Amino acid sequence: MASPKKSRMTPQRRVILEEIEKAKSHPAADEVYELVRRRMPKISLGTVYRNLEILTECGLVRKVDLGDGHWRFDGNVENHYHVRCTCCGRITDLYADPVCDLEDWIGKQTGYEILGHRLDFFGLCPVCRRVRETEERSARIGRGPTRVTTTEEYDEGGREGGKS
Ligand SMILES: [Zn+2]
Ligand SMILES: [Zn+2]
């Protein structure tokens, strides 16, 4: 795992790493760039990209694809899973026992030597759940959106009924 590159920690690289570790939000490359630019206004996007690749190769950050179309960078290189909110995009680290038994089983089933696996979860985060529950409650009380649709449909059908 130890790489000779690890010792050549340039100031830019250190700042990039610090920002990723601090963010905890699993930022995408352009988000990392925005964070780093606050501290190093002259840094270029290309430099950030290049250093992200190097940090990933060195195993100091983890590059994760959580199915939202961006590579994201994780300063937490411990083995963990992720759960992503499909509503606001928030990503939360999740510590669960790695499913090693499953890898063994799949190896036996397929004859593959299983080297690793990816397992991501998605759902609604606590904040979005609360928002949804509030919306549902007000919809139940006010019958807001439902009423609008019904009225429109009613008007459509009832037009020839002589609404002058
Ligand atoms: Zn959310
Ligand atoms: Zn993570």
C-alpha cells in the first residue's frame, strides 16, 4: 500500500486532502476545487484533478461512485458503506460488518476469485423524511394539490354544462 508518492506531499495536495477530510460530504471534483480555491485562489481545476488522482492512487482518499453521475471523493478510507438521499443528495457513511460471507458464497457459486464488492444504499434522509411527512400532513388537511386537479378535471367535463 505504501507508495513513494506518499512522501511527496506538495502543499496543494495537502490542502486538497484536508478539505476532503473536513468536508465529510463526499464532494465531487468540482466541489473539491471550490473548497480548495478558498484557501488557494490561484489553483487550477487541472491541478485539483491531477492531485485527486494521485491521492486516490496513494490510497489517501477513496473515489466512490454512488450512482448519481459523479465521481465523489471520500477522505474516510476505512471500509464502510454509504447511504445516499435520493431527494437532497446527502451521503452518509454507514458502518456495517462487511459481507465477506457473501463474497465467499459468490466465489463458490461462480468460480470467480472475488476481490471486492460494492454495495450502496439509497433512500430519504431524516431531513427529507420530515419535509415529506409535513407535506403529507398538510396535503391530508388541506387537500391542496388533489383539489386543484379535481377542479380542473371537473371544469373540463362540466364546461358544456353551461358555465357562462
Ligand atoms: Zn435528503
Ligand atoms: Zn464515506
